[in-house]
Amino acid sequence: MPFVVHCIDRPNAGGLRQRTRTEHLEYMIAHEECIAFGGPLQSDDGSRVIGSLMVLIYETREAVDAFLAAEPYTCTGLFAEVKICRLRQMVPENPPGLLRRELERQRTGA
């Protein structure tokens, strides 16, 4: 089950992010089998990092919480806000034909 993890950095925490980056990258590499994708969130002009976004593949919310509890950026208190939501992947289609089936259900009211 995919989970979206949306994290916003504390104000003026760029130095903390940079100091912790090596450990963060090591952690991401060690857990890459559970990461669908992710990366740093940037300001509108791209001049600074303002947070992180990850899509994690775990069976339960508890497993996501355990992943985050040991993640270096989380451990150092980098994030001011963390939101976690389950995601039902529709695009790209998984499984193939999902969008057409959903459209048919929508049209028929099923």
C-alpha cells in the first residue's frame, strides 16, 4: 500500500538539513526497496529546499511510522510538519485498465 509522506522543514533549518544529509542519504539507500519515489520540495523559484516528499510502500501505517521514527531528518527535528496519507494509485495505471473500469463505474453509478 503506498503512503504519501509530505514534510515541511522548520524555518531556517537549512543548516540542519545539510549537516544531516549524509545520514539521510544512507538511510534512503538502505530502505530503497520500500521507497516508490521521493525528493526535496523546493521553493517556487527553486532557490531553496523547504521540505521532503516520499511515497513509501508499506503494508501498514505503523510500518511507515517506524520508518520515519528512525529516519535521520525526523530524528534531528528538521520537520515542522509531517502529513501521512494512504494513496490509491490510479496513474500510472496499476493494474492496467483501472481508469477505464473506474470510468465505467462512474458512468453506471455502480
